[in-house]
Amino acid sequence: MTNTATQSTALLTDHYELTMLQASLADGTAQRRSVFELFARRLPDGRRYGVVAGVNRLLDALERFRFDESAIAFLADRGVVDQATRDWLADYRFSGDISGYADGEIFFPGSPVLVVESSFAEAVLLETVFLSILNHDSAVASAASRMTWWAGGRPCIEMGSRRTHEESAVASALAAYIAGFATTSNLEAARRYGVPSAGTAAHSFTLLHDTEKEAFTSQIDALGKGTTLLVDTYDVAEAVRTAIEITGPELGAVRLDSGDLPSLAGQVREQLDALGATKTRIIVTSDLDEYQIAALAPAPVDGYGVGTSLVTGSGYPTCGFVYKLVAREDSSGKLVPVAKKSPDKISIGGRKWALRRRSPSGVAEIELIGVGEQPVDDGDDRLLLKSLVEAGKIVGRTTPAESQAHHLKVRDELPRSASQLSRGEPAIPTEYTGDYDARNPFLARSHT
């Protein structure tokens, strides 16, 4: 099996990127200095903010973006591009600059999440792999952030590996952790990225044994009294009684995976307290999403396990990010803005910078984007673009723990309305300064 951590990422791309490269090499425009921007035109319905995740994975992919002998042979065998283009690809190394929002950062419509500056030839090849990583990971992180916000400090456990592609499962676990999840069930995410992992037993373990008591006793003997016992295989009340009979009040937790969770959690809490197990926690699972977590807020629940909704972006498996050329060198050597004007797919030309305008008390007010120039910091603002790659050298990696801490910090800047689950506008408006076309209808939408 190929090691995905070391294999080339160069063919994780679309055919037309290579044909554009061939044409631009032939006509002499391939080396024109260019600026590409990755952004979202809008947020999914009902979302007040988005969360960036996948930046570190993107940098890993860039480091492995090499057309090795097997890739070149494949392109030759299929006749994808000509010999001159294959020769150029064999020496490909990204030598430009990339700046962007860090893992865990909040984004809004129009936010320049990633700015890639290099020759056209070097930058155009990166479109698909960059979009595939950031669209997936940010969708998961955006859903996860809503879940951890409504969990209100109660830990969330990522357990969606069985509901998605095996590599997507690993990426999802990391994205969820960045957005505040405490642990994952996925061991590869723990090995590859250091995400804390956890797990105990499924219903099959109880069904393996002749009685529930035998199953509980076996698990406790193996894992200790601090383990979590799954108590809804047969009769919940009887299972709880049996669990405490075996462990006494030292049982770590019980897990509920079915039924009317709010009322059932209340009943179990009363029973545990009556049995003296006042410190035994209650963990709930069963196809949870942010809406159910919010509904469970008043219930005596101590933690949530989330799977399907998390790894599918809770109904929005992509952020709608696009990767567009926004500036390029003209025939005289001047960098000029360029923009797409197609209806409903408008973009804004010009190199962008961004800051988050904050009130004197630190509450986010505006996503301020400078076109062609850095917007002016009024003293309370926070610059958003971080240097990720300089002259081809990766400089902007962060650890998962650093990314999680950053996310929780910047999420606290948002106005409280950002946590609302009902449909509405982004938590703060996007505004532009500098040299741009104020008649652009996209700008009007971004102000709302």
C-alpha cells in the first residue's frame, strides 16, 4: 500500500491545469508574475462564520508536489502534455510566496483565505489540490466549531471514521480537533498528527458475552473503573444498576447511544446519584449534530460523541472556496488587477490584504479587506494574513494544539450572535478599501 504521507501529490489535480500550462509555455505567458486568491463568495445558508482548517495539510501537500518519474511517464503514456511541458514539470518546484489565514482562523465572505504569488505556471498547477484540502477540512471545522460552541465546555469526541473515506476520516479528525474537539476515535489521526484518541467498547462487546454483567466485568478488568460503559444494549436502568454494583461509585462514565436522550440522561443522572455515583459522567452519542447538542444543553450530559454530521460538514461538505487569478503582469511588466465578471460568479481584481476590525473591548466588527494596499489598523485591529511560504520555503506551520488554541481565542472575539443556529447574515460584514470597482455587485452582497 502506498504511504500517503510521502507519495507525490502532483497528480491530485485536474487535466486542464496541465493543458493551460502547455499553452502558456508555448506562447510565453507562463512566467508572467501572477497573484491567485482562494476565497468563498458566500457562507452556507444558516452559517454566521466559517473556520479555516487544512492549512498545515496544504503545506505538507505542497512540499510533496513533485512530478516524479512515474508521474511523468503517466503523462507521456496518456498524451496529456507534450515533451517540452513534461521536461518543465520534471523540474517543478514552487518558488513563490504564499500568505493566508492560519488553521483555526475565522473567515467570512470575500476573506482572502489564501494568497499565492508566483509565476502563472507555478501557481496554476496548485488550484485543485489546494481547493480539495481547504474545502473539505474547513467544512468539517466550521461544523465542529458550532458543535463545540454549543457544547459549552463539555468535551466533544470525534467518532466519524466509519462514515467517510479512510483518508477523509483522518483529515476530519484533525479539523475537528482544531475547532475544539477534545479527542478522536481515529488512531491514524493520533499517530500522524498527535490528536488525542479515546475509545472503550461497542454493542458487539456486550453481545459477545452471555450476560451484560459479564461484559461489564470484563471491560472493567481490562480498562479499570474509570472506563465508560455502554448501557443501552438491553435495559438502561438495569444496566446502570449492574454497572454500579460492579464498580461502586468510582465508575468513570456511562454512554447512551439511543432513545430520547434529554429525558433519558435525566433519568440516568437521578439513578446514578441515588446509587452514590455522583461523579460518574454521562456521555451521549447517536447521530448528534449542533442542533441536538444545543437541545441537550439543559440536560445533565457531560460529553458528546459526534460522527456522521461532523465528517459531512453537518449538511455542507464544502465551503464553496474558489481559486481565482486576481492580478497578473502585463506585457509591459506592470502588475494589473484582473477579475471574472460572470453573473453569480463575480470576483474582485487586485492583490488583497485583510484585518479584523475590533472594538476597543476586542469584539470583532468588520472584516476589512484592502485591495492593492494594506488596510489601516486603527489600533484595535488584528492582521489576518500570515506568511506561509517565502521564496518556496515553508515558514508557516503550526501544531494542532496551537491551531486549536488560536481558534478558541479568535472565536471569542465574535459577537454573541455568531453562535445562532437560525438562518441569518454573517456575524460581521465584509468591507473593502483601496483600488476596487465599487460598482461590483459582489461587494454589495458582501456588505450584508
